[in-house]
Amino acid sequence: MSVATAVAEQVLNGLVVGMVYVLLAAGLSIIFGVMDVINFAHGELFALGAYFAFAIAGPLGGAGFWVALVVAPLLVGVIGMAIERLTVKRLYGRDPLYHILLTFGLVLIINDLITSVWGKSAQPFPIPAALDQPIALFGFTYSMYNYAIIVIGSVLALGTWLLLSRTQFGMIIRAGSEDREMVRNLGINIDRYYTLTFGFGAALAGVAGIVLGAFQNVSPTMGNAVIIPAFVIVVLGGLGSFRGAVAGGLFVGLVQTLARTYTPFLEGLIVFLLMIVVLVVKPTGLFGTSIGAGEHHDGALLHGAGGGVLSSETRAKLGYAAVGVLVLVPFLAELTGVTYSVTLLEDILIWALFALSLDLVLGYAGLVSLGHTLFYGVGAYASVLTLIHISPSVFVALVVAVVVCAAIAWFVGYLSIRVSGVFFAMITLGFAELFYNAVFKFDFTGGSDGLFGVDVFYGLAGLGIDPGEFEIPLGLFVFDGGIVQYYFLLAMVVGSYLLARRLIRAPFGSVLQAIRESEDRASFIGYDVTAYKRRAFVVSGGLAGLAGGLFAANNGYVAPSFLHWINSGEVIVMTVLGGMGTLYGPMIGAGVFVAAEDILSSYIDQWQLVIGVLFVLFVIFVPRGLVSLPRTVADHPTFGSVVRDQTSVTETEVEQHD
Amino acid sequence: MTDPLLSVRDLVSGYGSTRVLQGVNLDVDKGSVVTLIGRNGVGKTTTLRSILGSVKPTSGTVTFDGNDITELSPEKTAQAGIALVPEERRVFPGLTVRENVEIGRIGGRRDIEKPSVDEIIDEFENLARHHESRGANLSGGEQQMLAIARALVSAPDLLMLDEPTEGLAPSIVKQVQRKITELNDEGVTILLVEQNVQVALDAADYVYILDKGQVVHEGPADEVAESEEVLDRYLGVSLAE
Ligand SMILES: Nc1ncnc2c1ncn2[C@@H]1O[C@H](COP(=O)(O)OP(=O)(O)OP(=O)(O)O)[C@@H](O)[C@H]1O
Ligand SMILES: [Mg+2]
């Protein structure tokens, strides 16, 4: 094969992948443009398309594929419409963050449904026989199916373009993505169009899933694998721009494919590098004209603050009590033999710290960091690498983790905080994915295995404790290294909480709160809003790094999964679940989430489904989080009187912020 | 006398916990031009938005053509026959002039004949030349005309204009003013919000002056134009200069 045909074949392969991306990104982008919804569940709708087709085509045989290609996307479209009607619709008018949360919950639900119906492993989905052969065209042979994908993709893209540019439906959609309220003012019920748009986008994703499923195979992780590249494409092309989605999709398909063949090292990195460069140079993306409707949304972030049914003294007492219980746990565990509870608590403490760190930017600075696991993961890697190469001391390792993460946060913030909102969310996600893909590439990070079996010394300069050897018997109770680790962890987490509280109560915190309430007013008074947000982000990055470092030190290992975007999603879930904008809320959220996950997963197989459903209900009905429940109950006309009689509701504003 | 086309009674309205309107009363008779004037931030736009329903009034009533429309959503209000030319015009920047008018024609009342898109565009000499230009590429004056055309094509019973001359060159202001008179002569009922007192008084049959969310003075336009004391007190202007 000559070089030219080899390149031509790679280009065609790139177009095949690109077409799949176009179909996926077009729907995502239209949905964002029109409704401001960042739909994380788009990847799962894509997977659903593939599985429906798989289920339809299998028994039919022969022409089954073609039947499936029509029926499956329609089914996915109907599911998309149902999702919009039943869930997404309820959140219009709130900050786009809530749609991220909601659709994240939907990911858990749909994914769990897929695995429980079709199993966890990948399954072959045969290409229709008529297309399953090579064909000679332009002097070289190439798979007929791949040509078919390019044709199907082009036809659908063209059809979508005609729909958007030549029909009344398309005109209303375009107008709606520019100025929704004005469309309403004209007397057009745009909400009806939302449902159709959501269904249409879902159906396109379904088609993409089918063609890719037959190209490779169908597996429950296929949605997870494409959603992040699809976001990158949408951002690269310009949020809400159909042309951008097409150009971006083809471009990313080509770049990925060519990189895989010609510069394997850059595979998986190049796309994110490109996205970061494009966003820094032209924040609106290649084809975007404005940063998208997302910038002038009027929806509010609903803070957890206002749980103030309990007086601050009561809350402080509860805090002391909680710490007291945590101190006693190892003894109780030993006495009762439930030692596993200590491990669970360690997990909770670390996630609580991670959630606390996120809350400093999310709840206090109003910045949606969608890639916060970047700091958690990098903190873990930094501390393990320090432990291996520099010093076995946990103190040194943690200091390195915090400093490295704070520095990265400063850099990322420097690039992205100028323009906040969706742009910031996407750039943090881009950086997190960049690091995630990077750790696979290097030997010093242990590649896909990560780094294991690290020794940690709890001390400095030879003075301290080696948890592997430490043991003091105290009667019935053995005070061993594991317990030392537990107390160390507890001390660090409580210490971080107190530090964060100090910070929030200091003038720095008051300025952040002023910014959160009205950015314009704060900058009018003369505060450098960007600088304050960046500082908050640096502190937050450092604390998240500390959380990651603590986990690595505690467990003696680090792996690429620490950097996976699912962590970023989960920590946002915990923060909102507990109640953002309060420091204790997210920590409570972390506790409830981790414990629920742990308990549910040991009793039921469909635990993800249960968590997903609970979470979706929570986002819709209790957006201010768990800490708002006492207030909600107290305000309830009938239940309320009981609570109100027993507690003072006199304190309000002053106490809301810590 | 017949009942007014639009009647606003004790309207209280605002954003979140801030009350902007503190009990506004006003009437618009069929076929008349009524203007609402007042200083910056007194609640003129809020009044229009509360009538339309994009801001929900806390109390009071809005009656249109004999029906209570206080609780209606903006979609429903528009479908009842009220069209708004909003502050800052808000033409759809990515849509062509034609499309901007077409989308206006989809809205509004369902039960009536509406003029065709071409008919309306031809009424505006400076739009007719730009059929296929995008909204974003028009001048301020052209955008204003487009916003009016977009509202008119739905053949509204009541046209509400929010500061249609704001930021326009004096010659264009004249054009807009002429258009308003022309429309009124054709029988369109108009509720006009203006900061340009001269324009407001020239165009109007009847004037309401709003201050701090309340109507503080009202009267036929020529009477108000005479009463320098009122103009000076509530608007800080004197027409004599
Ligand atoms: N969306 C909003 N949210 C909160 N407050 C608002 C909002 N829109 C207006 N306001 C406030 O309501 C008050 C009245 O505003 P409104 O726009 O009705 O005034 P206006 O008379 O139209 O002023 P202008 O001449 O500047 O257009 C102002 O104090 C303004 O700050
Ligand atoms: Mg106004």
C-alpha cells in the first residue's frame, strides 16, 4: 500500500468517527443552544440507541438492521421527550448547574438500566451482510459499511441543517436560542418546542449509537466513552452552533484518528489541548458568536444557607458531638468487631474534604468547576510520587500535593476565570481530562496500573510512626497503625474545615459573598472580582489536592481512576445534596452519599439506579440540599408548628453564611 | 362612554422581594395613544412587563377587552392581542429581516386575518431594502423599525412600545414618531413609554406620569404640556428651553 492510500484510508476512518461525533454533538449543541441544558445523559441516550437497535435487529436478521436504524432512534426520541417533560422541564429558570446535576443522575439511571437488561459485558452487533464487504472505489478498497456511515451521517446532518434553516420549526428554535423570552413575548409557546428539540437531539444521538455500535460493538460504557469528546466538540465549535458541531465533529474525528496512527503519544491528549488552546484564544469557540445563552441566564443558584432553624450554638454543639463520636469510633469498632466501619469513615472524611473544597468555588464564588477531580487526582499522584522519590514522610508528601494543586489551580484560573460560566466549567473539565489521559502515557505515573504499595511514614526526619509496625495494646483494645492513620486523617479534615471557616468569616469571605450576591455591585464598589475568584479557586484546588493526597497516603496507592470525570460529577452531587454555600452542608452530603452508596451496593445490584432516582428527585424537589430540610419542615404549614415551638427561629441573616 | 381597551387597577409588582410598582392605575381607550413617562428606574418597563405577564404581579388587576388577563403568561397575553416592542428592541440577531417578521406573524392572535410579511415589510421603506440581512447587521433605527414591524404583523389590538426612540439620531426619531402617528391613524391603539418628553407629548392623547412605582399625575397631553410645574417636579425637564 502506498503512503497516499494509507493516508486516504486514515482520513476516511477519521470521517467515519467524525460523522458519529457530528450526530452526537449536533443534538447536544442544539439542546444547549435552545434550552441552556448541558445534557450529560446524551451519551447514555447514544448507548440506548445502540442497544435498542441491537435488540431489534438481532431477532429480525437480514433487513433487521435497517428496521432498527429507523425504529430505535424514534424510541430514543420518545424517551428524550419524556425525560424533558418529566424532569428537565421542572428546572427551567434555575442555573444551568442544576441541569448538569439532573442529567448526571440520569446517567446513573440509564446506565444501570442498560446493564441490568443487557449485562455488563460488550456484545457484538453485526453489520448488515450487504454492507459487510470491501468495495473498490477511487483505486483502493475500503469497507462498504464505513462508506455507509459517512453517507448516513451526511444525509442526517444535511437534513438537520434544512430543518433548522428552512422550516418554521427551525426558525423558532433559532430564535429561541437567541432570545427565549422574546419568543414568548410574541405569543409563541416555546416550551412545546423544547420537548420536540430534546426528542430530536436524543434521536440523533440514537442514530450515532447505532452506527458506532455496529462499527465496533455495543457496551454499557460506550456512552461514557463519547460524552466528553462530544462536549469538547460542542465547545470547540461554539456552544449552540450547528455549523460548529459539524465542523468540530469532523475535525475531532480526523484529528483523533490521525493522531492514533501517526503520533500515538498524543492520542487522547491532542483533543483536549486543542480545546484549551481554542478556548483561551477565542472563548466563543470556532463558530460561536456569543458565549451562548448560558451567559445571561437569569436563573439563580439555590444555596443551602437558610437552614438556620438551629441556632449557631446548637450547630456548634452538634459539630463537637460529631467530632467526639468520630474520635470514639475506632474503640467502638474494635469492641463490636465492625472494623470495616473505620474504613468507610475514612472514605467519608476524604470525600467530605473534597466536597468542602469544591464548595469554596461552587457555593461561595459561584464557579462551576466541572473538572474538580483534576486536583484530587493530581494531589494523589503528587503525594505518591513524593513518597516514592523524595521522602517517605506523609507531611512532605501532603505539602507537595497542596502546593502543586494550588499552582495548577492558579494557572487554570488565570486562563479561564476572566470569562466565567459555562466556559469555566468546560475548561476545567478539559484540563481534568487532559491529565486523566496523560497519566496513562507515562512510566513514572505507572500507566494504566497506577502506583502501588507505597510506604508512608507518619512523621518527619525519623521522628514519628510507621503505621506498618506500630502497635500499642491497651487492654481489650489495640492501638495500631491503622488507627493512627485514622486520627491523622480526622485531624486534617477537621483542621481544614476550621481553616475554611476562618477564611469565610474573614474579610476575604465577605467579599466572596458580596460577589456571589451581585457581581456587578461588587466590582462597582471596587473589588477585583476576578482576583478574588481566582484566590478562592487556588485555595479550593489546594484543599482538593490535600484530599487526594490523604487518600493516596492512607491507602498507599494511586490510579488513573482518581482523575476520572465521574469523581467530578460525584463531588458536585455531594455538595449540592448537602447544600452548597454552607461549609458543613457538603460534608454532610458526602457522608450521606458515600454511606448510601456503600450500604446500597452491598444489598442491591441496582444501587446506581436507586441513587440516580433519589438524586434526580432531590435536584427537583430539594435543590437547597439536606441542610435546608429543617427550614423546609419548619415552614411547612402543618408539620412546622411542632418544630417551631421547640427551637428559636429568631436568628437569620447573620448566621447564614458559615 | 365605552369601557377602555386596557385597564390597569392597583397593580403591585416587582422582582423577588423588591416591590417596584406600588399600585399603578391606568386606562387606555380604544384607538388612542397613551404615553407613560417618568424618570429612569421608576417602573415604566416593569409596568409593561406586568401587563404582558413576563413579571407576575403580586396584586391588582389587568383587564383587556373586558377579560381579566392579570394571571396570563406572556404567550397567552400576546395571543389575546397585545404586542410589545421591547426596550432595546431585541430583534433576533441571527434571523434575517424576513424571518424576524415571519416569526412575529406566527405569534399574536390566532383567530384573525394577519397582514402578509411582504405587506408589512413594504410599509417600512428602510426595511424593504434589507429582506435578507441579518438582524445583527442593521443600524439602530432599522432595528427599531424591524421590532415595530415584527409586532405589527401580528395585527395586535394593543401595541406597547418601550422607549422606541432611545439612542436614535434625531432624524430617525422623527421617523419613528411619524410611524407611531401613522399607525394610530390606521386605528392601532398604542401604549407608549417614552423618556423623550417632547416625543411623548406630541404623540399622545393622554399622559400618565409615573414616579416611584405610582402614577403621580395624569391628563390630556396638551394639558400636561402646559403645566410646567408638573413636568419640572416629576421629570426634571422644562419644555420651554
Ligand atoms: N430583572 C430585574 N430584577 C431586579 N430588579 C429589576 C429588574 N429589572 C428592573 N429592576 C429594578 O426595578 C426598578 C424599575 O425598573 P424599570 O426597568 O421598570 O424602570 P424604567 O422606568 O423602565 O427605567 P428606564 O427608564 O431606565 O428604562 C429599577 O430600580 C430596576 O433596578
Ligand atoms: Mg425601562
